Amino acid sequence: MTITILGEHISMIRKVVPKPARVYKDELPYIRHHCKSRTVKEHTGRVVSICIKLKNGAIRGWHDTSKMHIDVIKLFDISPEDVADVGWQLENGNYVWSNRKAKMV
């Protein structure tokens, strides 16, 4: 079909519908976070012993991690009044303390 404008023959231009693009899973956008890890390496790791800190600064520990702090106190025959803090020793040699006294039930 042709149309004439002022005597000139012009072909009708149709809108071309583009093919729908296929988006694959690896092409999908994703959020990238550019921030440092919040993991504190000194306080993370495998527990190697359960420890008791005494008021005089001494630390007593037991390498059987299936036991509890009360078992360490009984093993070393420590008075509960002498306990300053309870915690754990990690495989990197650092200690993690709970900052509260063990409850003796």
C-alpha cells in the first residue's frame, strides 16, 4: 500500500516489534556489598577447653569440651566464692570470657 503526499509515493512504515530478549539466570542483577567482614578473628574459632578464672588471676581449664563449668570447679575443688569469671579457650590461644559469675546450683 502506498500513499502519496504532494504527488510523491511513500511506502507505509510499520512499527517493527523487537524480539523479546531472553535473560538467563547468570545475567540477572544482584546486590554487591562492599564492606568489611564483621567477624572478629580473635573471638572466633573452635573451643579447646572450658576455663575458670579465679580472683587471684589464675586460670584453670579442662580440655573435655562436653563438660560444663561446674564440672571444672568440682574437678579442681575450687570454692564458688573464688570464681571471678567463666569462659572458654579457643584453638588460637585466646580466651573468651562470659563476664558473669557461674551459678552454682
